[in-house]
Amino acid sequence: MTRDTRQMSPQARLEHLLELGGNRCTWCGYDLDKPNARPTRDMLVPKVKGGPTRLENEVAACSSCNQKRGHSDSPSQWLEACRN
């Protein structure tokens, strides 16, 4: 059974992304299950750059990576910067 993601609330979308990503930040790998973690939804291609509001364009990220990445880096550039 596939989940219809079009009608999901923002919180349900985040929970789904966390499930898909193993409760880890896509960028830095931080454990988003930790008590002090602040998981967020990060858009691979930001809305301001024409990114669609679809689950396929979203990943789970810690709030720190989401804020630092902003709209400037491409996903591959940011992933490389985080992993170095």
C-alpha cells in the first residue's frame, strides 16, 4: 500500500521523511531522534528557485543544516561541504 502524500499535513510529511531517512539529517547525518534535535523539512530545490512543493523535493534535515544551506548551495555542493 502506498501512502498518498499530497494530502499530508506538514507534520505528517516530516514524520514520513524522517522514516525514509532513518531519522538522520540528510546532510550531516545527525541523529534526529536525540532529545535536543530540531528536525525540519528541507527542499532540495527551494521554492524561490522554482522548486515544487512535492515530497520528492523534500528531505529531512537538522535545523542547523537547513538554515546554513539556505538557498545558495545545490544539494550536491551542500552535501560535499557537510561531509568534509
